[in-house]
Amino acid sequence: MESLVTADAGTATLEDSFEGTLTDKLREQFEAGLLSGQQLRPDFTIEQPLHRYTASDHAVWARLYERQAGMLRGRVCDEFLQGLAALGMASDRVPDFERLNETLMRATGWQVVAVPGLVPDEVFFDHLANRRFPASWWMRKPEQLDYLQEPDCFHDVFGHVPLLINPVFADYMQAYGKGGLKAASMGALDMLARLYWYTVEFGLIRTGQGLRIYGAGILSSQGESIYSLDSASPNRIGFDVRRIMRTRYRIDTFQKTYFVIDSFDQLFDATRPDFTPLYAALSTQPTLGAGDIEPGDRVIHTGSREGWADSDDI
Ligand SMILES: [Fe+2]
């Protein structure tokens, strides 16, 4: 595969790899996830260090899994629960990625690959474009059960992997990766990142039984799993690619707005066209605040705005 890292095969160093690609904070976090003596491959992946998980790591996984799997019934979309069941994901210990991959590869040709932490955008897109989902190998600490900013193994694996068994969502994720490589070359990453944020991470889907969660950022969080569906505070607005690409978001609080798709087919179809003219058209329009409601929005619920942070949205 292609890689940004130009060091000799298999001998990339962090210095080579990070030159100008990640912020100091992300680099620090990435380095913390790379164990001493461990080989970082040119595509930023590592062997999942199964022997390094502690009893506490497994206990944190089991606690989070039990809590989320229980509370998500009736809240998460059926496709997620079907994926979770089909994968036979371990509930009592951190899953072995290789075992997940046996099922995942057979189903949709996707695989989970271990990384020390967040990887540079182009590396991430390249993995997705080749049906590889980079997952942090490490687990959050017991005192971080409810919140941590960086994606850990629970968020990445429990949150993202079950839907990769759904053929339409699997195709959407690959298309996103291909689109990302292109957007990066066109200076349009902000717009595309908003699409990922409001779908893959914080998306809701309309079903015959009411709204359901499919975004990994919601469903790996107990608080937001309740808030996103039950709270009167956030807006819930029908999915619209152009609208989403202009909308800023929160990384430090629950979202002010959730966008609702009608189906995964709608999501995939909306992202099928070449975004080049869209990027050009949107680049001349102002961005929107995370909680704004615009004329033309298909508003499902107007948020009460209760508890919304005053600070600027990203
Ligand atoms: Fe995520």
C-alpha cells in the first residue's frame, strides 16, 4: 500500500513519521500508546500487544461493554446490534483483533488494525480507502469510564467495528477514505471532517420504532446515548450533506445538533457524487454554529438550548 512514511520498509521512526503531520498534543498521545521496543510499521500500525493488557484493562472493557450493551437496546439501530452479535465480540475482555477480523473479512472485506493512537489524516484515509479501520489498542483507565477525549480501544472497537459488517455502511466508510485523500489535496478537509463527525461519530437514524443511534461517539458514551435521544436540549435535523459540511461542532461537550439519516442507503447515495463542485460552492459561504437552525432545515426537533456552552464551536 501507499504510505506517507518514506523511511525504509518497517523501520519508520517517530521522527520521520511525524514531521509536520500531527500536533504536539496528538504526537504526545501517540507516543504514549507506542510501547518501548515495539515496531511501528510504515503505515503507522503495530501488532496488537495482547500480552500487555492488564486485568484492569479487561475489567474496564467488561464494565463498559455490559453497561453500553444493556442500555443501548431500544436506542441503537438494529444493524449495530446485528453486527455486534455476528462478530461475537468478547464482552468480558479486550477483543483480539485477529479473531474479529476472521468474521469481518468474510462479511465485508474489512479488517481492524491496531495503532498507538490518532494517526495523520492522510494515513487514516488511506487505511479506510483500503478497508482497514485503525483502532487504538489501549484502554481508558477506570477513572475515565465516562469521558476521555482521545479515542481508546473501547470507542474504536465497540463503537465503530460492528457497523463495518453492514455492507452499505462498509462501502460508505471506504468511500469516505477515498474522498478524504482527494479532499486533502483540495484543502477541503474541514468540510469533509464535519461530514464524518455528524455521521460516523454522532449520527442518528430514523426507524419505524423512532430515532436510533448509529454514531460511534454517541454509542460509546453512556451520557450521550441518553442525551442524544431523550434530551430536549439539542436540535435534531434531517440529514443534508451541504448543510453538514458548513456546520461547526463540539469536541468538549455533547453535541448541540444531531443530524438524522433515513437509511444507510441515503448516506451512501449522498456521498456518491464528486464533491469537487460542492467544495467550491461551499468555500464561499460562511460556516454555521453548531446550534444554528437555518431556513430550509428539515427540523425534527428544535433544541431548548439548555446547558449549551457559550464558547466557540470548532
Ligand atoms: Fe471515532
